[in-house]
Amino acid sequence: MTQTWEDDSTEGATGEGVELYDLRLYVAGQSPRSVRAVENLRRVCDQHLAGRYRVEVIDLLVNPALARGDEIVAVPTLVRKLPDPIRKIIGDLSDTDKVLVGLQLRSPDGGRA
């Protein structure tokens, strides 16, 4: 099963010069870690990427072959396809600071990237 969602609000005002974040979250069924990862990713996207994201959730229990393309070795794993370069974050995404640094929305020292 693959699930996709994106923010259709105008609050983030997608337009010229605005980077779209194309994210892919690999999960394993409805395990507690997978469910937490989906919830945490929704929260981060709503709070920090309003109007600028598209998320595809891929369940590797349903289609394990999809893991090969992004070289997934653990789940849950979030892959930022766009903007370049590709970035990966492994875990349930509960550490918001780590997720923001991984998505390059915040610098490691805590400032905006």
C-alpha cells in the first residue's frame, strides 16, 4: 500500500522561488514505530513546510521491492527526494530538531538553515 498526501493550503504560498519538499517515508505495516513516524512527519510538515510538501508513505510489508530504489536498510526511514541532495533520516521522527536538521530546515547549531 502506498499513501500520498500534500499540503493544499495557500498559507505556504507555493510559487516561484519556493522549494517543494518531495518526501518518501518507508514503513513496515502499522507497527507502533511506523504509526509514530507518520504522525510525527505530518506534524513537522504542517508546522515547518506549510504549502511546500508532498509525502508518499510506502509500506514495505506490502511491496518490499520498492526499498531497493532508495537503498532502504531500516524502517521507518524518511527520504528527502527534493530539494537536492537526497537525504535520509532513520527512526520514528520523534526528535523534531534532528528531523529539521536532516531536512536542512535548521542548521546543526539551532539556527535556520
